[in-house]
Amino acid sequence: MNTTDLPETNEYNSLVNSLDKFHLVTHTDGEGLITYANQNYLNVSGWTPKRIIGKSIWQMFSDCSENQDIVNSIWDRLLLGKSWSGKVEKMSRDGKPFFVNMLAVPTTSNEGELQSALFLELDITEDIRLQEKLGEIAFIDVETGLMSRHKLEQVVNESIDKGLHFSFVYLTIDHYYTIKELQSADSETQLIQEFTNRLKRYFQDSPIARIDTNSFVVLTAFGDWYIQGFYDFLKQQPIYLSHNAQTLSISGGIVRFPEDQQTYVQLYQVALAAADEVISSGGGRIASLSAESHKTLNRRHEIDRKMLTALDRNSLHVAYQPQFDIASNSITCYEALVRWEDEELGVISPDELIPIAEENGLIEEVGAYVAEEAMTFATNWHRAGTDMGISINTSVRESLNPQWKDRLISILNDTGCPANKVYLEFTETFALKAEEEQSVLSQMSELQNLGLQFTLDDFGSGYASLRYLQHLPVTTIKIDRIFTEVLLSNPKTQKLVEGIIQLSKKLNLYTVAEGVVNEDQFNLLKKMGIDAVQGHYIGIPLPADQIDIH
Ligand code: C2E
Ligand code: CA
Ligand code: CA
């Protein structure tokens, strides 16, 4: 028998003939040795009719264990007299993979012994390749053919791994949404494509990504002067839209790897910050981040990085600033202020620390730490026979946690601090959120029911302080330092402060003036009827061990 001929039964002849046209067909004996392969199979697999006969079905797959396991399980089913169907990867004679949907059908003897098997396959390699292409498209910006943001991250990470030196350049088209020629989607596409062409021409083989509608990133080994030259290049090669030459203005930021920043996220953030710096100074330039901003940003990263360790190692401290009560002529309260001094970073002021802690989520830890220390401080006064008030600053982020109240209550219990001696200070940003979030409001009123009091901090520095007095359970207001500062020199401020004091008396609120630094300010505020003052004139913030508790 000519081994590539069909088996000589009529059934097989007619069946295989009709399937022959579209399918890859192979046939094996009961041992899995190939006895027949049709032309389609030979075309795809690259085998010649002579060579394929007698090869085993296992040889049609790559010899990796994964694929061999699949053939074994197919064969096991056939041995049981059952058919098998599914998607498999096969291998051509020269080792190239191709993908098929396979149906394997056994023929068994009367005794149930496997005599032969028929394999019908449809070549789905094209479909698989298409799927892979679709996957790739996620990495490509369809409009420009540039890399997408995802791909950019990959390429940057690869370059970092290889230790390449490069500049990460963030570029954005200024005033993009007000370019008046961009009335239609077509003209927008045209502009972006023309702009892309210029980027490609100027930066040649550099990887370029499109980040959003009008922002791009170029990775280049060229130096700053060359990168900045793109601006002039763009002027010399104007883009025409509805026959008008567009003089595009662009802003950009440059960061160097490895000199400036070492990770993708940092490169991206700093390049963006550099571009923002350019934009806020009017745009139309490509620049590196100013040395000063660079320092600030690096310091931010360092603070962020070290904060958790600082909390763990107890390197945070609390300083207490006295508040002088006019009626009793004595100090009746201390405000707790967080302090952090680091060996390398020096003094980190709360104004630096708090916003970073709010961003990285450690604010709850910081807040709990300060509350614990502060309440312990108040408890020590209580035990010494004086009920001293303690004022604790609260960040909005802490109060958004549904456990905010419970945490405070457990600190109160742990420290044994009298609840009615605790004042929680909050600012307008906090108040704004509290108004929106029912859970903040309800936690506030529960705390109030326990005896805690609320102080509206920095009163007058925002824009809606009066409104909050109506809605929130406030008992004290603190007039912001900016008013005290100009009190003596500005008659209008004097009237304003006097007005605030009178108003708060009508509302039964306790009024504290902050930032009092001299006797004249003190006397004037006293004359105006202020309830208490705080500031360097009364005392600077000090650690607990430098304060006499009596
Ligand atoms: P604040 O609540 O307005 O605190 C008063 C700030 O003014 C403190 O700065 C204090 O040291 C400073 N100060 C007090 N008296 C005078 C004075 O006579 N003259 C001048 N020039 N300054 C004075 P500090 O400690 O740097 O705190 C800054 C801000 O950080 C605080 O402003 C508060 O909003 C926030 N903060 C401090 N500690 C914490 C905390 O534990 N948690 C939260 N969430 N925020 C805190
Ligand atoms: Ca405060
Ligand atoms: Ca304040």
C-alpha cells in the first residue's frame, strides 16, 4: 500500500474526503504510529509524505514535558475507547509551533482494544496570533503607533535593569484644549499625528510613549541641550491645520537616570513635577527640575521612606505648648504638637510631616501616637491634683476611618485620661468633610456625648468658618496666628478680631488667640475680651519632661 493513501474502506474514503478540504487529517495505528496524513497536514507541519509515516503522534508535539503530558492524556482517553477534543499546540518539522483545535476519535476492536485513531484538526494559528496582536495593542497607542503608558513602564524598567543611562523627558502641548483650529476629531488626530512625526524625526530611534491626549514621554541618551532643541525644531517645522501654521507651545520636564532618580515611579513623578514647574511659570520651555525643587522632592521621598521606622523606633516626640486662660490667670490647657528629629534629615516640622503622613496613610499611626502621649500627659496632671486640658490636632483622614472614635475611646481608657479634659482641634478642611460624611458627624457627636470637646482651629484663615459653627459640635475657636501678627498695625484687623470675640461670646464659645508674641498684643486681646491666649509670649512648645507638673 502506498502509505500516504487513504485506508481502503468506503466509510473512511467518503468521510476523509469531505473533511480533507478544510481539516488537517492524520491517522495512526493502535500504537500511535502515523499511517496517514493529508495534504493540509503536510502543508502546515512541513513534513513530507514519506518521512511522516511511521513517526509517532508524540513526535508531532514539542518535547517539552507540558506538551508531552497533553499527548499522553489524549492517548489515555483513546485507549479507553473515548474521543478527545480541545485546543493544542503542535510543532512543525522544523520546530515552529502551530495551534489546532483537535478532535481525536478511536476505532476499537470488538474486544475493546484500540486499533487506530483519527485526528481531525483545524489550524487556528492565525486566530492565536491575532489574539497576541490584540494584547500588543494594549501596549501601543492606536492613533500614533507610539508606546502606551504600560509599555513605557516595561521599557523603562528594562533600561534600568540593563544599567543604561538615559533622560526621561515628559512633554506636553500647552493650551491644547483651547487651540481653536481643533474643532473636529479629525483635526485633533491630524495634529497629534503631525506632532508625533516631529517627535520621531527629532528623537530618531528613541523610545517614545503617548501618556494621554496631549502628553508624551521620550527616553533618550541625548543631553539637555539637544532635548531643549526640540522646541526650536518644532518652530521650524510648523504643523498646518486648516491651512494655518500652528505655533505650538510645549512644556517639558527632564530627569536623568541614574543621576537624579532611580525608579520608574520616581522618574515619572519628578519629570511631571519639572514640567509642572515650567507650566506654572508660563510654559514654553523644556527644563530639568530646579535644584531646590529636586531637594524638596528628595526630602519628601526620604521622609516618606523613614516614617514607618520612626514610628516603630519611637523617634517621634510630642511637644506641649501652654494656653493661658485670662479669667483664672493661669495655664489651663496644653496643645500637643508632634515633633520629629532625624539624624540625617534634621528637624521635620509637622507642616512637612502631616501632609506626607496623610498621603501615605500613616497619619492614623501618628495621630494615635500623639493622642496616647498627650492623654498620658493629661493623666499625669490629673494624678498630681490638677485637671489640665489637653488639645490634640486631628487630621481629616483619621476621622474618615469608622474606627476613629473607638480608637480614641480605647486610648482614653488605657491612659485613664478624663474625657472632659480632651479637646480635639480640627481645621476647615476637616469640617468640610465632616459636613459631607455622616459617619464623621455621628462619631463626633458620640465623642461629644462622652465629654470630649471640639475646637475649630485656624479660625478665619479659611472661607466658611462661620458656617461650621452652626453645624458642628464646636465649643472653642482658635483665632489664626495671621490675625494676631498684624493686630497692632492694622485697624481693620482689630475690628475683625473684636467682632469675632463678640460673636463667639454670643454663641457661648471659648475664644483663644494664637501666635501671641508680645505684651502689647496680649493686653489688647485681653481688653477685647479674649478668653485665652497661646504663643511664644506665654510659652514655646516643650517636651513633657521640661514641664513642671504640679
Ligand atoms: P497649629 O495647630 O496652628 O499649631 C500651632 C503652630 O504654631 C505650631 O507649629 C506652633 O509651634 C506654632 N506656634 C505657636 N506659637 C507660636 C508663636 O508665637 N509664633 C509662631 N511663629 N508660631 C507659633 P507646629 O508645631 O510647627 O505645627 C504646625 C501645624 O502642624 C499645626 O498648626 C497643626 O496644624 C499641625 N500639627 C502639629 N502637630 C500635629 C499632630 O499631632 N497631628 C496633626 N494632625 N497635625 C499636627
Ligand atoms: Ca492646632
Ligand atoms: Ca492653629
